[in-house]
Amino acid sequence: MFLPILAATFYLFTFIAAFKMETPLKGLLFILAVAGISAILYLFILFPGISGVAVALMLGAFILRQGSR
């Protein structure tokens, strides 16, 4: 019961922070970023092997792409 309450509080603070950003677009992007990170964490819990490999590949591609600049 503690974790769902903690998650709901986190999302409440996320929405409050999003509405206090300079522009609505920044708030929307912030909400989308938090939702994406939450989805990745949920995938780690649901499918630890498959999602771990997928996230490792995405992070590796991102790091290699940043290094080539």
C-alpha cells in the first residue's frame, strides 16, 4: 500500500511542477519524460531480461551517438 501512495504523490508533484514551468510546452515535455521513465522502470519490473537488453541497447546507441559529435 505504501508504494502506490508514494507513486501517486510523485505524480502529483510532477503535475504541479509541470504547471509551474515557463511555457506549457516545457510542462508537457516534462510530463512525457516522467511518463517515459516510469514506463521503462515498469518494464524492468515486468520483463527484467527483455527490457534490460532493450534499455542497454538504447543507452549504448545514445552514448555512441554523443561521442561521435
